[in-house]
Amino acid sequence: MNAKQLLRLTEARRLAASGDGKAIREASGLSLHEVAAAIPLSVSGLFRWENGERVPRGERAVAWAELLEQLTATRRPS
């Protein structure tokens, strides 16, 4: 994992611990199924991340952080 990916992993863990990841997904109108399929990750795995039951790890966590960043960017006013 390179430095950029490690920063994303750190962000994924912050998003999971704070509940911000779930809030971003919900504000974007996306279901657990849709986001899990995009990463890809099991729905139960994503649920556990979002509810603080598991710590995001690996490439899927990096993909989740990147997706959430993109969702956040699309919601910002121009």
C-alpha cells in the first residue's frame, strides 16, 4: 500500500468511527447494497463498518473512502 492509500485508509477509519461514512451514504440517497456492490464488499461488512462493529481494512476500505470523498464532492455547492 502506498502513502496515498494509507491516507485513504486512515480516512476510512475516521469515517467509520465517527459515523460520517453512513451519514454521507444516506445523504447521497444510496443504499447499503449499492455502496457495497461498488466497493465491492458484503452488505453485512459495510453495515459493520458504518456501525462501528468492525474497523475498515485493506483495499476495500480505501475504495470506500474514495467513493465517500466523491459523493461529498458532488454535494458541495459550485
